[in-house]
Amino acid sequence: MSIKRFAFALHGGAGARSGRDYSVAEYHMRELTENARDRLASGARALDVVEYAVVQMESSGLYVAGRGSAPNSAGYVELDASIMDGPVSAAGAVSCLRDVVNPVSVARRVMEATPHVMLSGAGALAFARTQGFEEVGEPRKYYTLPIGVNEDEIADQTHGTVGAVALDANGELAAATSTGGTFGKLEGRVGDTPIIGAGTWADSEIAISCTGTGEYFIRTGAALSVACRVRAGASLSQAVDEVLADIKHLGGDGGIIAVDAAGRVEMIYNSEGMKRASADSANSVFVATFD
């Protein structure tokens, strides 16, 4: 009996800078991707696998999400995340969520346990507490600078995000994205990550997670724009290239990972680098930060 095709990709953000050593993050991404591939090979759902991968990245402190997030202009961390289940076009998101260890799991609970798509701020935190999600006990001790970011460069760190996309052996697609946002952002700022159709998208044909200067991904409706271009006949790579070109034209940069129903994976960026990894049922794990 032949194994049905599956595919997986993740990103650790498009904020990588040339000349920096990201080997620790690359090792972590390789481990995560190998684990994700094994889970998909064992029949796991795409939705479960993308949540698993993003949870691990949030908890690691290696990326600008979860533990690796920095305070906003008011001095505290606000977290954004979203997740989407392609087969039923269900989605959940949280924005401006304070001090919850894994916001992507709260986003999934919003999707599955409420009639809403997004909860924000105090309401998102109240919901997370009623659902029993783990909170950060001592924020000053918990949060840490991620790989490749120095204290004196915090103000220049304009973006950083984590995300994952997957196609499982049953042909189902899913995507998830999480971020701590831009360093020193204004209190209450929301980027593209929790906005369905901007930072995250999944349907029956494609799954997408974005990373970059969030305002430009919102203004271009980046994730949904990729999906619509593919539906209109563009190849996956062409669709991603065109959307990133639109973002660059407006003055932004970043990257997009995507997988389609045929198992094709694209991980394209127009910033200096993007931490990324992929694997599928036919190929070995690929990991890179720069070209």
C-alpha cells in the first residue's frame, strides 16, 4: 500500500540578518520538522501538526514569538496568533494577549469552543484563563531575546514571527502563525499575524503563513491574495512572488511559506533572510536561513 503524499513547512521569521549565526535555531527547526514529518507519516492531522510546531517555537525563546517576544512601548508583552483549518474554513485568533505561554493554542480554542474568530486584549486573557491555559508567572524572568537579536538593536527589529503549514495524508491543509510583534511597538498595535487572510490562510487547496512588516501584509491582504492568485491560475511560486513584489512596492519586506493540495511547498522571502525548514513524504528535511 503506497503512502499518500504529505508535506510540511515552517518559518522562524524573516527578520534574519546576514552575518549572524542562526545555527541553534536551525538545529531546532530541523528537529521540529523531522518530528512533524513523522507525525504526518503516522496519520496525524495537519491542524494538530501545525499547532504542535508553533507551540514548540513559542516555548523555545529562539524566535520573536511566545517566550522570545519583547515589551511594547508601555513595557509589557502583547502576543498575537492565529490558526486555520482548511477543510472547513474554520479559523481562530487572539491579539494583544498578555502573558500566556502558548497563544496559538488559545487561538485554536477560540476556533473550536466559541462562535467567534478573534478575541483581543483583556477578553482574550479572560477566555484563556477560563480554559485553563498556562500563564507566564514572572514575565521579567520568562521572556528572553531570541537568536540573532542584541540589546542595542531592539529598536531596529521591525518584524519577527513563527508559522507552520501542512498537508496531511488525508489531503487536509492547515496553517498557524504566532508573534510577539515588532519590538517597541505601540501599546495595542496589531499586525497581520492574527488577521485571517493577511497573515494566515488555509482552505481546501492551499495553506499559507506570512512573516514580515505586518502593516504591509495587511494592506495587501497577503495570505488570501496568494490563495486567490493560485485559484485564478497562477503557479504557487508565481503567486507568492507577486504578492511579495506588491509588499516591496509599498515599502515592506518579509516572507511567505505555502503548501498546496498537491504537496508543493514554497518558502520565498525578499528580506535579508528567513529562518525556514520543510519536508514531505518524498524528500529529506531542508533547513536554511539565507540563500
